[in-house]
Amino acid sequence: MSENNNHANLDIVRKGLLERIASGEPVEKVLRSTELKALYSEIPTLPTELRAEYGKQVNRLKQELEQAAGEQAAEAESLPPIDVTAPFDVNTPPDKRPELLSARVGTRHPLTREIDLMLDIFYRMGFSAVESRLLDDDYHMFESLNFPNDHPARDDYDTFMTEEGLIAPAHTSTMQNRVLRANKPLLERGEDIRVVVPGRVFRNEDLDATHEHTFYQLEGVVVGRGIHAGNLVATLRTFLSEYFEQELQAKIQPFYFPFTEPSFELAIERPEILRKDDSEEQKWLELLGCGMIHPNVLKHAEIDPAVYTGFAWGGGLERLVMMKNNIEDIRHFESAKLDFLRQFQS
């Protein structure tokens, strides 16, 4: 390649790189461009007498680009910050500014409203509340709840996991160990632990009118001296009667959960709004899982099961809200459809 061709090629590359900078492309990206690297790789292919001069010119081009980088950075620092959330800038005349929506148009999401109502009922029953986590670890998801590594019940939880091994909780029971440990001083003072845990949970579900991959649960934990299954049924019956604003009967039937022993499914008398007729089939509605806290779970929290007993329950909140408000599809809650949300304006 002749010396004139070298210079022509260098000029073409220089012009192209400067045009890219002028168009707003970050200089750091231009400095890493294949065109600039090609100029350097071309040096060893030149005759010996041309290499030094050509190399100096390539270095000068690189210095020119680096100078442009400094100027670009200085210019960016001198510009005033932009508020990308602002609907208009300070120079927009008042008559040209868009009309802002009144805060009176909005309303709370039906789930938010109903969760607040549920928590208010439990506050009046002497409970405190702790919010669940959106990511947790294997210990709190399984091991602290009496799921050893080889426990077959783990297979029932088709959970979402990150590459680092963190878990998107499939139930709010992940907070149970933390709640027991944090409130253990209450037991030492002769008081009971009474805590509810609302939070989002995540499961690999086939979506339909009654199943969502993301939904809310409410966990409840009570521990103290002499706590028994009768207290469990009475507590849930009181809450549900208050929530549905009518006196409801409740019953339990045997079930299995690794973290409770004995374990139950709770059924309530079907609220009038959901009862089609007076048949026995229509009388009862299975609602949630519950049971007496397993001694191993208490031991994980360093609570002596020979001295203290307790119960726990967990159930989906959307289901309660759907029952109370005659909502036919759970997917409405996450849909952001205004025609659905406007029904709950108040």
C-alpha cells in the first residue's frame, strides 16, 4: 500500500469517527471501534520507513478522539438535569400546559383496601402485622418449616429461583421462623405471640379464572402456653364472620402439611352471597390450610415445644376478596383494567 493510500484511508476513518461523535454516540464506544483498531493493526504491514510516521498520525487521531471525549463529558456536566417525569418544562406557557388529572379521580386498589380491612380486624383481635419478603432463602422456605433436604413434600412446591439460589416465596410461611424468634421475649414475659403476615407469593401456575402465578397470602401465627386447636377454629371463625359481616360456622378436617401437626383444612359456612340453595353441598366451603405448629418448627426458633404450643394458618387473600365482592376472575386484580378498578371507587 502506498503512502498516499495510507493517508487517504486514515482521513476516511478520521472523518467517520468524528461524525459518529457529532451524532451523539458515546466517545468511549468510538475509541473501542473496529475501525480504530484496524488502523493500529495496519502498522506492522507497512514498509519499515513508513511505520513511524503512520503510527504518529494514528496516535494523534486517538488523542483527538480522547479530547472530544473530555469536551463531551464537560458539556454533559454543564447541562441542567432533566426531570423526565415532568409533564412540561418551565418555559411552557400556561395556556400550553397539559391539564393534570385530579387526585380525586384515583382510588385505592381493591386488594389494598381489603388487606387494610383484614389487618384492622386482626389488630382489634390483638395481633400485630409483619410484611413478608419478595425473595428468601432455602432455610426459611423449607428447612425451618420441617422440610429437610430430602423431604418429598418439597416436590409439591414448583418455585421460582434466581441463579444465586434465592427463592421467590411460594408461601408467607417463610416468615414464621423470623416472627417466632423476634417475638420470643413475649413468651418470657408470660404473653402470647400473635402475628399476621400479609405478602405476595409466587408459584408456577397455569393461569385461569382461579389461578395466578402471583397472588397475596395472609399467614397467621399464635404461640403461648396451653394453646390448642379450639383456639385456632375460634380465631379464624371470628375473623371470617367479621370480614363477611355475618355470623359463620366453621369446621376442620384432617390434612397434611410438614410444618403443622396435626394439620387441618378449614371450611366455613358458605356466606349468603355465595349460596345458591339450602342443600348440604352448598353449606360448606373449604377455605384454607391450618394446624398446630410442628414441634420441630418451634425448636428451629429455639422455643421449647414441651412448654409452649401454637397454631398457624395461611390462605389466599384474593379468594376472600373475590367471594366478598362477587369477582369472577382472579386475573382482574393484576390486569390494570380501568373498567374493573372503577367499580371500587369510593
